[in-house]
Amino acid sequence: MYTIWTPRICEIAIDFDGTIVENQYPEVGKLKKDAKRAIKLLELLGFDLCLWTCRCGDRLEEALSFLKKNDLIFKRVHKWSDFIIDRHKEEIQKFIVPKKIFADIYIDDKNVLVDDIDWKKIINWIFSKRVKLENIQVNSFIYNELKYFDCAKEFNNQEFVLKINF
């Protein structure tokens, strides 16, 4: 059992080419090291993940098919979350909707100061900036994944709580 405390769901927009997979555009590259493991961990911890890519049409379908084959299914693709839509109903009703989706965190190989995507560093950054660990029971799978990403502090009986702050 684990507990996540957050004032709302944390939204993360994740790019595809060069971030989840090696950049072989227009082909689909190989999965980047630790990408699947990191994305699955974020999903298990309750983060709201959105695929944010320049791909469209058939190229987007190829990416989505690849992700599905690798058990990486995003709830949203290029779409604002229901939380944000509800919060900005007035602007949306006036058709003032920017093309850029809202997210708390954007993970993209084109970010400034990013030479290469390192999923261990990304998970560590998220936990160093956004998540506080305290005592509570957690299941062993999540604990081991957090330990793999160097984010789990050793407590008696593998106890901690995840506090996500925005």
C-alpha cells in the first residue's frame, strides 16, 4: 500500500522521438534506456501523462502502435486534461485555446541544456523537486522501482509516503 498526497494531479507532457525512443524520425527508433521503466513508474504513482509529439497522421499512429506493443499507453495524446479544461471553461467556450497543452513538467530532448535524455536523472529531478518521502507502507514493486532510480530512502519495513507538491 502507498499513499500519494497532492493538491491535484501532476501533469507531465512527454515527447516521443528522442525522448521515449532514439530519434530515427520518420521511422520509430528503439526505446531509450529506462524510458519504459520510468514512464510506468510515473503512471503507477498517479502522474497524469500526456504524449506530446510533433508526429501526426500515419506517423502518429505508428508511434501509438509502438507504444501499445511496449505496454506504454498514454491516456491523452495532444489533449488538455479534464482538470485544465474545467478550470478554463470560459476561455475554451470563446475558442481561445492555445495549441500548447498545459503541463507541470515537459520532458523533451529539445529542452535547453539537455544533451541527451537520461531517464534516471529525470526521475531523480522529479523526486528532488516535487516529491517528499515520509513514513508509510508501500508495495515492494514500487519500492524497488524507486530504489532503482535512487529515489527511495531506506526505512524500516520499506515505509515512506510520496508527497507531490506544486
